Amino acid sequence: MKSLISKLVKKQLLILGPDITFVKVKNVSGLTLDPDGNILGLVGDPKGIFEALTSEFIALSGSVVKQTLDTIHSVSQNQVVEQTI
């Protein structure tokens, strides 16, 4: 779970930049990172920390995630229709 948390943070650092990413990380209790996104401290349930961190990023970009999922869903529906024709 530690590696997933670190990967998530590093991905967000690339996408959102360090300022926004670390604001969101600071909202998650029990997680301490270095400036590169490596875990320095993890206190508590790692799964709970991962879920809290994920929720922080989803809340920030919920509409983007929703649009992405809608697009994927639409494309997959079109592929099913094309395959049945």
C-alpha cells in the first residue's frame, strides 16, 4: 500500500504540480512525504490513508474524472454496438 500511495502522489505532482499536490496531502492525517513524493512517515491504517488521499484528489478533479469516465463509458458502449452489428 505504501508504494501505491507514493505512486499516486508522484503522479499528482506531475499533473497538478507540487503546490496543489502538497496542499491536498496535508489534509490527510498520518502521512508525511518528502518533496519528491517519497513516504517519510505513515501513521495509521495505510488503506485508510490511501482512500483519504484518493478522495482529496477526486474532490479536486471530480468533474475531470467524471468526464473521463463518461467518455470511456461512451466509447465502450459504441464498441459493443459495433460488435453486435
